Amino acid sequence: MGLCLSGSDVRGGKQAVGGAQLRPTTAADQNNVSGQNDAVDFFFKSRGLQALFTPIELSLSASKLRDLDIASKSDPMAVVYAKKRDGRLEEIGRTEVIMNNLNPAWIGKISIAFQFEIVQPLLFRVYDVDTKYHNIPVKMLKLEDQDFLGEASCVLSEIVTKQNRTLTLKLHNNYGLRVSRNFGTLSVLAEETVASKSAVEIAFRCSHLQNVDLFSKSDPFLRISRIVESGNSVPIYKTEVINNNLNPIWRPITLSMQQFVSKENPLIIECFDFNTSGNHVLMGKIQKSVGDLEKLHQERTGATFMLPSTQRGHDKVLKSQLFVEKFVEKEQYSFLDYISSGFELNFMVAVDFTASNGNPRNPNSLHYIDPSGRLNSYQQAITEIGEVIQFYDSDRRFPAWGFGGKTFDGTVSHCFILNGRAGGFEVDGVEGIMAAYASALNNVALAGPTLFGQVINTAARIAGQSLSYDRSKYFVLLIITDGVLTDLQETKDALVRASDLPLSILIVGVGGADFTQMEILDADNGRRLESSTDRVATRDIVQFVPMREVHSGQISVVQALLEELPGQFLTYMRCRDIKPLNVQMAQTCA
């Protein structure tokens, strides 16, 4: 998640923004509105729910925004919505926050699926993000806490049918009134997603940058933009800021072909001195293609920066140079590339049997079995989620456990076999989970406390053991709980240890409890979990899904469950350079 294009421009705007996404290729969801991941698309296609669409990326920029800050300029962020038929707004995506800028060109792109036979109304809103929220990822920002700068609307086809695929809209207030007050303009560029797995990893450094600060050395960063057909440029990446350094070396970046289009397409690379005021000072500028950058790396030579002049043809040649320390072409395989080549998702299920769920004999209990056949909260979750996870599990045999219950021998267990059979903990399909769950309710007394640690450690042990004989297996532990967690730190410790393994954990919350602890484990605040020994998780492996949001219609169960799983899967495979099986076989034969 941390590598997605729509991440927040945190730490005062000093971290990198952009680069190739870890999310899989986009596709249409069941409502054919926004761009979704290919795991969701594959699920619906298998059920005959296909639609002709073109994946599109929207690039946003604004001009002459209102300045609502007193001591500085506004810090704008754009949010894009799809207007549903019933008038509801469905958020599609958010850009990063750009500090102190009334004419922002956002790097974060918005993915959407264009269908020519459907009218797709869009709404764009621009907000000024308060300084105290700058270290919070944009996904977590509450829009009601931000200052509204203006909005505009259009139909997607209006953008894609423009000759240069760019539409400029006048911003206005959110009451729909076009008052005389100037709210500025918003420009939207639509580009078709390039269906290519090609990407390049590049590491830049500079030498002899000219110092433009008075009392210290400059704080340089690079901004990379692509020149489009109209002749204008679209920013695609911003490096992190290197403080007080005239010979900076930046961390390697990865650019996809979607971003640079071709090795011949010209890129503009600008070096700026960072200023918290937002008035970054240009230190030099170069125009090079990806092919040119590859040549610089091969020849171990530098490219000389220029400083544009107001007089045409009189650009100043600087002593400072740009070097390419690393240039590696790579293939970025998608989630479906792995699955279709024979990689397997193996699901495991754990059900909460703690007393906080209520006495199963009481109709108000989350575990109450209704004689009329009406499903309780856990049965609903198992049934609805089971359809999805069963689709992606190759053998449809699920290890199934319970936790927090007093088992057959009278002791409280925090990881017991759900079907009660000492010989085997696997059950067959969703029907097997439902049968084992019903049987356990008759034989296990609800107890407590709620501890996730043992269940996670058991799943992690299974995932770890698989590495010795098969690297094509990836495990997913599904925990269904009412949300009252007792061992938060122990759970964090278990999750940090498990982050090195081929394992993801989906936590599904049932009932109306306070799920704050679950959201902490989800780490959607941009900070990876830390253990009690200060070890930081290698990656985010948790996703939390509150079933009340599914049942209220805010999200679909398929979309909710598969939102982050493909990205977590790809992060694990790419970090370990594990390729799809057919690619491995081809390389072995070669």
C-alpha cells in the first residue's frame, strides 16, 4: 500500500511519490464504474459478468485555486467520485497532498474503466488539507475535517472524446451555484492503460549541484514528467528529498511502461531545492528518454543540467550533472500471471468463540442458531465470504479452528480444531465449515479472553513449512471475530514475525462492536506494525473487513475481501524475485 500512487505526500512533502504500482492491472467492478484489480475481475468473469471496457488513467492538475491559509498557501488534494444511478457518490480515488501550491499538478493517478455504452458521470472535489493532517495517508483523511476549495463535474466520455483527451473544468462551490467568485479550474487528462508488464528500475545521483540556499546546503529532489501528444508534460514521479547535500544519491525508483510509454518518449527531469513554503527553486533541467538514461548508465557518463532562460536559446549550461547509477529492465507480473501458471491460494479459517458474542441460546447472540433457518452473523459471514475464498482455493479443503472457547476437556483453548476431530483439522468446502461451526456450538462453551496470537502462529507455522517443499503456495488466514481483542501486543508480535512468510490475514468483523483494534492491525495509517522488540513488519499482511459495511451496501464482499490481497501477494513474490511457474520453466529450459 505504501507504494501505491495515491499515497499521501507526508513528512512535510519530503518523501517519494509515484512509481510503478504493486496493484494488479485494473478492470471493471460489477457496477462497471471504477477501476478494480484483476482478482475481482477474474472472479466476476468466471460467472459470465463481463463488460467491454477500456482501462483509463486520469491525471489531474488545477490552476488558480483559492488560498485559504493565512501564513502560507493552500495544501490541495483532489478526490474523484462516480455518480451512481440512485444519486449516491462512490469514491474512486484520491491524489496525494501537494503543499503550499495554488497550481498543483498531482502525480497520483486515478484508475477507472471507460465503457462507451454507459454514461459515467464524475464529480471532482478539491480540498485544502490542514497542516496537522500532513502525516496521515490520504486514504485515512476525513474529508469533513478539510477545507473545501471547489468542485466540478463532467461525464467520462467528455474527456476521452477530446482531441487531446484533456478537459478543463471551472471549479465552483458545492451548492451547484455558479457564483461570480473565482474558484479556479481543474484539468483532467485521460490516457488508456498500457497493457505491458515492462518496467525499469533506475537509481539516480547528482554531482556538483549549485547551492541556492543562503545558510546551509540545498535540499534537492528530482521530479520526472512525461511529454504527452499536446506538448504539455504530466508528472509521473517525485523522489525523496535529500537534506543538505549537493551530491545526492536517491533510492532506486521503478517506472512502468504505462508511465514512460516507450524508451523513445521524451522525459523531463528537473532538480529542485525543497522549501517548506512550496516555492521550490529549480536547480537544473534535462530532457532525456528512458533509452537515453540506459545509455548514460552503459557509458558511465553524466548528463549536464541546463537552467532555462527567459530568452529563447540562451539556456545556461551548469556544472552540475545527473548520473544513472543503476538501470535494470524487468517484467512486473500480475496476480493472474501467477495464479494461471499454477500458484495456489490456500485458505484457513478461524472463528471467535469468546463470551463477548453472547450466549448462543439468546436470540440476541451473534452465535444464535435460529430454528427458522435464518443465518446468524457468523453464518452469514461464512456463507458470503466462502463463495469468494472457495473460488480461489484449489482443493477447497480448509483448515478450520476456533479460539476463545472451553473445549471438550474443560480447558479454554485459543486454537482448537473446529470439527473436534483429533486426526485432522481440514473440512471440505463452505458446507464443511458451516457443519463444523454448528457442531462446535453444541460442544464448546463460549469463554475468553480473545487472543489471536496462537491462531496466527499456527497459520504461520503451516506457511513456513511449505517453503521447504513448494514456493508456489500462498496462504490466507481468515479470522471471523466480534472485534474485542485482548492480546493486542502479542498479536502484533505474531504478525511482524509472519510478515516474512507467504501469508496474508483477512480479519472479518461481525456485529456492531468497536473495531478500532482491528483497524490498528490493518496498518492502513501508513505505518507498518512494530513488535515489542521494535522490529518492523516486512510488509503489511492484514486486511480488515467490517461486515456491517458490506450489509449496508457500502462495499461488496468480493471487492472488500480482494481489495488488498493481490497487492500483498505481489509484494511477497516480487521482493523475493519469485516468478510465475511458466516463466521459471522457460528460464530453466533456456
